[in-house]
Amino acid sequence: MAVAVILVLGVRRVHQAPAPKVVSASGEKMAPDFTLQSLDGKTVRLSDFHGKAVLLNFWATWCEPCKVEMPWFVELQKQYGPQGLQIVGVSMDTDDVPEGVAKFAKTMGVDYPILVGKEPATDAVASLYGGVQFLPVSFYIDRQGKIVDKVFGLKGRGEIEDLIKKTLGPGTAVAKSGE
């Protein structure tokens, strides 16, 4: 039982802060913009993906549930990327950044953007999103920048895919792997 709890919630608490404060005129929670570095050293802002549906995933190399979902994210990026999905990972690692994170991502076959920063930078981004208490945490952001859903812990691949379809919006065709 304890092992299941650890796998679902992650190994340790990470960050905790109040919920996001950015709200649209209609009262919807907007995804706060931020800037971090990609593993290849480029400056990346969340706003760079405006017009795309974004699955923003906070994770770490030591997080066992993160290791389970990352291959699914790779598959889902290939499957739904042509329809406007962009998966973006934010590494919450504090050691061996970016070299160890890059090696880990390569080993896992990750081909979507992984963003890194030294602890104050990633802590600041986590705070913008209400804090990251456990890993993994995923935010589903629609094409207009609204937060559609927030998921703590590991969910099944089917549930993740359903949330991606919801985030992409009405009329999302069911994509099949390999198409």
C-alpha cells in the first residue's frame, strides 16, 4: 500500500504555494507566462506556444511515476502534435542540471521540449502555477491560454489522452498511433 502511495504521489514533497492568480476578464484561470531554458540552451516562453494546446508537465529524474508517464507523453506528442498539441516538460531537478537531465531525457526517448533552470527559476515557475507539492503535476492549457485542468500524480494513459482531447477542443479527431 505504501509503495502505491509513493508511486501515485511521487517520492517527496516539492513546492507549495497559493493557486494561480492570473484570471481572464470572464473569470477563467489563465496559464501564467514564464521563461526558462531548454536543454539545448534556447530561451523558451510558454507564450511561444500560443495557439497550441499545451500539456505542461512538472517532473524530476528521481520521480518514479514521471518515468512511467514520459513514454506515454512521447507517443501522445507524436499522435496529437499534428492537431496542435505541444507537450512541455519542466524539470524540477536541483542537481546535475542540465547535463544529467539531458542524459535522462535522451535515455527515456523524450523528443518534446524539456525546460530547466537552477532552483530559484524553477521554484518561481512552480509558484506561478500554485506550487508543485508532489510530482508529477500536469496542467492542460487550451489554445487560448486557459487552464483546462490540473492533475496531481500519475494517471492512466487513457485518462491523459482524454484530457488532451478536451484541451485540444471540440472536433478533435481520434488519432491512431502510427498515422
